[in-house]
Amino acid sequence: MKAITPERILFAGLALFLIAALFVIDDYGMNKDSQKNFGEGRLHLNYLLTGSVDRGLLQWQMHGAYVFIAADAAKRLLHDRLGLLDATAARHVILPGMTAAFLAFLFLFAKRQWGAIHGLAAAGLLLSYPYYWGHTFNNLKDVPLLVFFSLTIMCFVEWSRTRRAKFFHGFFVLLGLAVAVKTYALLAVLILMLWGVARFRPRGMRAGLPRPRSMLPALAGVAVTAAVVLVLYAPAFWGIGDKMSFLEAWRAHVKEITYGAKGSFSLNPFVQALFRTPLLVLIFALVGLAAAARRWRESSVNSLLILWLLVPLVISSLPRTLVYHDGMRHFMVFLVPLCLLAAVGIGECAGFAARRMKKRAESLFAVAVAAAIGASFWGIVSTHPYQVTYFNALAGGLEGAQEKGIPDACDYWLNSYREAGRWIDRNAPPRARVIGLYI
């Protein structure tokens, strides 16, 4: 009989997740941004196939289009041609595969830093995080952003550790893919710059900001990033005339949605993280954060995790940075370092308990991971398919969050569209007219 290893557990878990995704993806349906995002995917795919451009629709495109294009291509294949899924599920089916692939890379990253069991814990904690689960079946913007944003940082860390060319080149490609989802991804560069400052030592320049022997490789990398963004962000842009006037109007629209005209400093991002994180995961993450802060100088990864966790939360708290929050989706990238720190925290707690109880730390670690993941999955099951409304025991669940006045304690993502449509199908008279409003 083959030994049970973290790698085999991960593979089995991801396989089960992908199988389950085929059964549950139809429960999520459209969200409040779907009408716009689907239209943009159709716009750009039509341009690539026919050369025609809907300038009016293109004018209001805020974020990168290549994921929307992939979604529309999947819809044309799986729904229009093969009839395997309905039109909405066919567009969203790329998301579970993207999540599964990312979790495999997250496992490998954590394995290199702390060991395979820590990698398994981090991947499992992220997959079972109810809020993330609630977005991973119908969010074509923020889930891909989390994936490529995180891969960008992870690839840079690997290059910093190994100085291997494939990680250096991969960093610039992944940064381009991240920015081509949302320009918010440039925050990854800020995090890495701050990390470089945190690692700087006057007597050990090699521990400071990484500097290639020549500026040429870095400049070439920036050119690659720019090329990826220019090609993937809005392909149909290259099919219109008078590009300068178009860009001026487009810039005004982007400013309107990405830089609020009102707003003051707000702790809402921290409030959301505190009350939406499963309680065991929160406790272990705080222990891991304390351990990372205590060992700031022992390993450069400790300072990275702290910055990766806090910078997205702090930036989103600043005046005029967000027009609206929508729970945590606009700064959801902090979930990856949160889960990595939770895995570190579980290791700390298991080691402490093992010394006191004279038990094997590995066994206690496995029990703690199983408990945390199991409790989180219960949160997923008990709120299905409205995981975006999950709140932990500190908030008192959804009802307690509403009583406390916590923002977005509701189905703000409008997953209820699907259930409402099914209710209409069951109860409306034949050939009834249905009016849909996009506000």
C-alpha cells in the first residue's frame, strides 16, 4: 500500500473539488456585474473573430478583458456547440480549474518554505474559506486577480531565493497577466518594494533590493509586462480610430470608479477580515502573525507575509481609495498570506502543545488542520450558495452582523439571481414577461 503523503492528499482533494464544482457551479448563476462582464467578453471575442468593435460598450470597460474573453469562448463551446452547461455556468467553469491550479502552486510555494504539511494546510484553508468559496464559482475579476497577483509575488520570492532565470522571466509575465485583470495588481510591486526595504542591510547589500548585474534584463522584463497588458487588457482598442480622444473619455470613467470623490479613513477592511474569517483560522493566523513579527529578521519570508497581509487592508482603508467595498472582494488578495500565516500558526500551536503533552507535533498539526478545515467547510455547507454572507461567531453569524451594522452583511453579490430565476420558472404563468434591471 502506498504511503499517504501531503502530495497525494492534495491531489485527491483538488480532484474532489473539481468534481464537486461540476455539480454546484449551476447554483451560483449571474452576479451584479455579470451583464457588463459578459458583454465585454463577447465584444472582444467578436473583434478577434470579425474585426468589428462596439465602441459604446468598450468605452465603459474598466478592467482587463482576457478572462472575459476566455469565459465567452467557453460559453460558445460548452453551451452553444456542445450543450453541456447553461450559458452562465459555461462562462464560469474556467474559475474552479484556475483555483485548483493555483492551490497546487500555493502548496509548492509553502512546501519550499516550511514543508509539505504546511503547504497542504495553506491550500486547504484557502479552499475551505467560505468567503473565497462563494466567489470562486462566479467572480471573473477578483478570483483571477487573486491568482495572478499571488503568483507574481510567489515567483519573485522564488527568484530572490534561487536567482534562477525562469523565475525572473516568469515574474514579469505573471505581473502582466495580473495587471491585465485589474490595474490594482500594481500593488504587488509596492509590496515587493517595501519587502526589499525591510530586507535591506547596509553591510549586506545582497540582502537588500535585488539588483541584476545589468539594468537591461529588468528593462526587458518591464517591456514584456507592458506587452502582455497591451495585448490582453482590451484587444478591441486596437480596432478603433481616434485613440487619443477615446482614451481621454475612458480615463474619466476609470477615475470615476477607481478613485472615490468622497470617503474618509475607514477600518472597514479590518472589520470585514475580523468577522468573515472562520474563528479557528483567525486564531491560528493571529498566532502565525505574532510568530512572523517575532522572527522578522530570521527569515525574509516573515516580513513578506506581514506586508502582503497588511498592505491591501491598509490601502483599502485610506480616504478616496474605494467607491464601495462589496465585502472583501476588492482586497481579497490578503487571503493568501492570511492562510499561509494560519498554517504557520498551526505549526506554532502544535509544537507548543507537543512539548507540553509529550506528543508528536506532526499528529497534533494534522488534528488542528483537520479541525480548522472541517469547521470552515461547515460554514460553506450551511450557507450554500450564499457563502458571501458568511460571518463567524464573533459577529454572531449573518443575523449578528446585521444587528451590529457591519457593512455588506447581505447578498451584495446577488447570487440570489439564480434562485429568483428558478422561482419565476416554477411560479410564473406560461409566456410571462420578465423585466431585469441593472442598477
